[in-house]
Amino acid sequence: MEKKLLVAIGNSGLDTVTINYLINIFENKSDISLHLLTVIPLSGITESQRLLGDLETVAASRPGAQKKRVAARKHQESLLSKLLSAGFDKKQMSSEVSFCWGNVSSLLVQQAQAGVYDAIVLAKRDLSLLQKMMSGSISSDLWIKNHSVPLWIINGTPASRNFLVPVDCSRRTLSAVDHLGFIMQGNKEIEITLFHSSALLADNHIPPKEDFYEKWGKEWCDEHIKGKDDEHFHFHAAKQILLENGFAEEKIHCDQIDSGIEPAQMIVREVKKHTYSTIVMGRRMEKEKNIFKGVSDRVLANVHDVALWILG
């Protein structure tokens, strides 16, 4: 089955980092489709223009907007050329430059939903979440507002093909494993580590397996979702999903740490200790988080040269 990724392009050097990451993890995968999208916000628009004017008509009347479109297309062409040189087929790639009235992140989410994309991919501009929020960056806006489409944020220059997947008792983390299994289905090159931390402040709630029936079915859950003593929520079901997606057992590793204060701290420490290029995580909705934000928020703020795939 084809996997469709919406790649947000911002006409900067960070876009090359994004493309290099995709080339690294998707080498020789013909079932990946990449759509490069650049969104140009129109500034200085009056409310009457917004209500009465056609977006393309307004953009056509602005020489500056047209210059940005030409520059964006040229930049996209250089990135497409890089993908072609790396072995991607023309049929796997497409590109688009669009204008918007203002909120770039909202348009990205709309495009992703309308095109039924499996993830939005973009580079992280700044070093910390706080800086990103203060600058009003697109990645920070998407991080806060988007909970419907998986979001991949490329931070720095991830170099390896090693994936770290934190797992716990929740449905959201098993959904993250499911996403990884679907996207990287049958990939023989990557290494995957399922990581569980029994940190002091970790959420140790174990939901009933009936909560998982809707997505994975009763028969599968009855066989693979077991109780706490069977360590299902740590590793078994997650590993089973990966095996069913064609990953070799020797490429799947399990690592458990029974120490530490807080899960995000342990995940960051694990990333710094090993050469992981990608972290795959499920996250809670904003309303479920406390004043210290969620684990994924704190991980994003403290890792570098890593891509973070977030679901939820």
C-alpha cells in the first residue's frame, strides 16, 4: 500500500536536512509518495479583500507574492532533483506552491486531511520549544494545534537508521508502533528499539484490553494483549505489530530501565547514549496534560539531531 507524506517546504537550508532524512530512511522504497508543499502567506490583506477577493487574484496583483512563488518553485525543483539523484522515481514525487490568507499551519493540516496523507513532515527551526513558541513558528503551531495527522519534526541532522519507540500501557503508544510498522513495512535496513522506563512519575495505568478492540479486533487483542505479569504493554504486542509488518525479529530490540524520576528525562538520556535518528511516540491531548506539559513536549525540547514522529 502506498504511503503518502506531505513535506512542508519553507525555502530555507533546513529543507535540505528534511530531504536528506527522507532519503536516508526511505532508500529503495518504491511505496513512498512525497508531496512537497510550500505555503506563502499574503500579508497586509484587509478584511474586505479577505472576504470578497479570490486568493489567487489577490496574489496575482502583488509582485512580491509572485516573486516568492517563482523562488519557491525553483527551490522545490532543486529538492526534487536531489530526490531523483538519490534513486526516487518521478512517480513518487509531486510539488505545489500555494498562497494563504495567514495561518500556514492550518492550511497544512487541511491539505493533509484532504489528501489523506499519512504524515506531515517539516524541519524544526529553533533549539527549544520556548523559542519556537515565542517566534510563532509553523512547527510549533502545528505541534500545539494538530492532533489529527501524524507529525514528523526533523530536528538537526539525524544520521542513522535506528528508531527508538517508547512504549507503555496506553493505546496511544501502541498506535505509534502501528504507524511505524505501516510506514516502514518490510524495511530490512532499520533497527528498532522498544523502550520502557519505569520512572517514578510514569503513568502506570493499565487499561482493559477491551479498549483496544476497535482498532485491532477482539481476536488479535485476546491473543496478544495480556496482563501486567506478561509484560504485554512493555513489549509483546508492540513487537507483534512489527513482526506482522515484515520486520525481522533480530532487528527488534527491547530495553527496559527500572529507575529514574520522569519518563521524558529517561527517553532523552537513552537517545543521547545511543545513535538513534528517530523517536516514535504517541501523545496525550492538550487537555490531558498537566502544567509541566506532556512527555513528548519535554522530549522535543531536549533532543537534537533526531526526528520525532508524533501521533495524537
